[in-house]
Amino acid sequence: DVQSFCPDHAQYKYVIVSSNSIVFGVAFGMSCIAFRLDARMKPRALASGAEDYPDFGADWVVFTFFRDDWPAVDTTFWARKAYVFARETRNA
């Protein structure tokens, strides 16, 4: 039940993932992934090294990979939290 969209597979400028027509993740550039998180998880993400990403909306954070001053990002964990939020939002 997850859809992905990439406008140019040859260049991979960005990839969007959604569920039930709600976008919950965007990978862009060479080292960034943004997730849409609920009010409970967003502060945890910020404490874990994410940054606010208001360009996408108030619910969004962005993780930057390959930082030498921070542990590796647990992308599976954050992707699942964003997915659950998208599913709950659609069903609310």
C-alpha cells in the first residue's frame, strides 16, 4: 500500500513515497531524507539529529546522512513512524 514516484529514474533528483494519497517521505539530493511525523515523534526526531523542514510543512523533518559528528540515521525506524502517521491521518 506504499506508492513511490521519481520523475526521472536516470537522475534520481528526488523520490517521493506515499500511502493512501498522503506523502510521508521524500529523498532528495545525495544525502537527505525528509519524513512527515506526528506531534509525539517529531521532537524525538529533532533530538536524534533531524532538523525542522518547514518547506514541506509543519509536520516535516529532514535527516542529513554521512555526518561525521552524529551517529547513523535509523531510516527504517523513521520511515515506519512516518508511514504509520500517514495511515492514521488518512483513517482519521
